[in-house]
Amino acid sequence: MNPASFSMATIEKVDAPAGSDGGTWYRYVIDNGKSAITGYRQGSREQVARFARDLTENINARAARGHSAWQPRQKK
């Protein structure tokens, strides 16, 4: 793995955020050894894992093209 590449580190079930309508929520973490991105998503564990994998692939693909994973795609 390229040291700059992100990979899915963890997915864990968490309580629903305040103000949400309940449901099943998960916290996911994707990491590249230097930085971590943490997100929360409602759905089944499989749905959240799929979302986090897709997000990871998109970030890595964007970085491979020479773009910062943190830079906006379009200037307004």
C-alpha cells in the first residue's frame, strides 16, 4: 500500500446523533497513517461499509491524479 493511500480502519455502531430520527448509525474511520477521516452514517453495517469503501476509492483516485484530497474540485 502506498503510504499516502487511505484505507478503511474501523466501523462501529454508535448511538443516533442528537436531533436525528433514530435508526441504526455507524461511525467509520478511514486512515492513511498520517491523517484520519471520521464520518457518521445511518444504515446497515454493509451499507455504511460500502459507502466508506467507495469514499476511500474516490479519495485515493483523486490523489493519484495529483489532486489534493482536501482541495475543492471547482472554484466558485
